[in-house]
Amino acid sequence: MILGAKFFHYELGFERPVAVGDSLHRSRSGFLLGLWDDEGHVGWGDAAPLPGWSRDSLAHVEVAFSSLAAAISDRPRSAETLRDTAAAWSTRLPAARAALDMALLDLAARSQDISVAAFLVSGTLPAERVPVNSLIKGQTPDACGAAAATAAREGFSVFKLKLGECLPSLDVERVAAVRDAVGPSAVIRVDVASRWDVETALSALKLIEPFNIEYVEDPVAGIDELSQVAANAAVPVAVDAMLAHDPDPFAVVAAVAADVFILKPSAIGGLVLSRQVATRIAEDGRSAVVTSFLDSAIGLTGAVHLVASLPPVLASGLATSDLLAENVAEPPPIERGAILVPTGPGFGIEPFRKGIIKRERTEA
């Protein structure tokens, strides 16, 4: 039985401002949710809706967690009952649902003294390493090439470059510089964040096609526009924002003619739902990529365990902890382009008790 819940507010500064869509963020705010059971185990989840991007907000999450903590304080709840609560939060509160889902998984795995990844695969061995891409920063071709060369020396073999913030002709030069720096066998993927229209997308993708691009993420906005690009471009199309924003990710998978789908567990509604969506994508013969939502170490480690529980998928976008100047816990290390999966119990990491946590709440 779940005997109690508490939640902590955190505010984590970025090393330098981070752009998401048209917004610039200098810090990351969220809540850690802790659940404890009658055997003394504590499970943790992370809720961090992103202002201007998420369907819910920190205020919504705080109200939900206050009500949850008060209800459990009044009467202990079973894990099954709390899973029903998480499901009820699905449409309005995906970040809160994700945190509750994570905390329940962490708690369940800890009670069996196994990792969350092992709990999710139920009897088979999860992956020990999760390959990740390196996000290449740089506005000029020379800067992009230098950053890619450094990442390659560190052992990365998959590289992601953001496009659409400058003229397409300069973007083509930036892609060319990365390809020159990493060689012909490395994987390059690009993210446009829906900044192009269909005409620009088709023209630009034709120009970068010779550089053997794995996929282009969100080249345009809208289902019809994405379908047009997917039907007429040789570069495979990936969908991110539409999947994270829609309360029914299965409907998006069914409706959008994309080759790759980007899964952000913290935005979609948790690890269990993301795993179900990834299974559906694989059944359709398409690919999934799990990425962070600029999560704290707790949220990011949950996503690492998710990937470790899946059949082999494309390299993940989880090498984002270095964007933060501080964190709520020690994130799992990256070695030679892959994150080492903590062996548990549970997520295998614990939040710091001092320093980062700003405020504690236990009930309304």
C-alpha cells in the first residue's frame, strides 16, 4: 500500500539560455513527486511542464499533487488505484501523469530489488547501454564542424543539428561541415522545429539529401503539410511536437505519414504510455526515438530505463544533462556515445537532499 506522498519544487539553471521553439529558457522548473509504501520503499517521479509548450502548467501540477498527497494522507491507496488516478490525468495533466507513473514504477521495481528497465521487460534482460546523439551547437559552418569533430573524438557516432534559424543556403553549409567533420559512416539527423513551409522544406531537403540524412524532424507544421513533405522528399520525416501535444498519441501515429516518431515520455504522459506507443509504432514498421524534455536527472533517467526496455531503437536524444548548470540528482554517465543504464534498484539514482530543492509540500 502507498502510505504517503510528498513533492518538492526545483529550479535548475541552464549553463546558457536554451531555445525551444520560439521561446528562450534560462532555467527549468518542476516538481519531484515521492511516494512511500508500507515496506519503507520510496519511488520518485518528475513533473516539469515547459511554459509555452506543454498542455499543462506548474500551477496545474501543484494542485494535482496537493490533492493526491491529501487523499493518500487521509487513506492509504493501492498502486492499482493510483494508476487509475494517473490515467484520469491523461488529457489535462500529462506532466503530472508522467511523474506519478514514474514514481509507481520506481516503487514497484525497488520492492522487487530490480531496475525499472528489468521490471518493464518482465523476465528478459534489458539493454546495459543506451546510444545517444550529440546535439551540435554552432551558428556557422566552422563552428558546427568543430563541435561535431569534438563529439566524434568523445565517441559519439550520431549527431543532431538544428536547422531553420537561418537561410536554407547557410543550413546546407552547416550540414556539409558536420558531414566533413564526422566522416561518411556517421549518422546525421536534423531538426527544423516546424520553421519551414512545404516549398522551403522540399527545396532545402533536396539540397541536403546528398549528405545522407537519417531523418528531418518537424520540417513543417500540420498533418497535411507533413504528409506532403513525406511523400515528396527523399529524406525520411520525423514527428515530434504533434505527438507530444496531442492527448491521443495513438491517433497521431495512425494519422501522420511519417517514418519516425519522437517520444518525450515526460510530455506524453509517462513511461508506460510511451512504451505502448513505441510498440504500436514498431508494429507499423516505423521507428521511434526517445528524447528528453530537458528533464531533471530523475525524469531523464526514467527515459533511459524506457529505452533499455525496448527492442533496439534508433539512438536516443537523452544527452541533455550537460545543458543544466545544476541538477536534482547525479545523472547516469555517458561513455563513448552511450548512457550507462543504472542497474537499480528502481531508477538507481536518488535525489539530493539539500541544495536544489526549493520547497516541500506534503498535502493541500
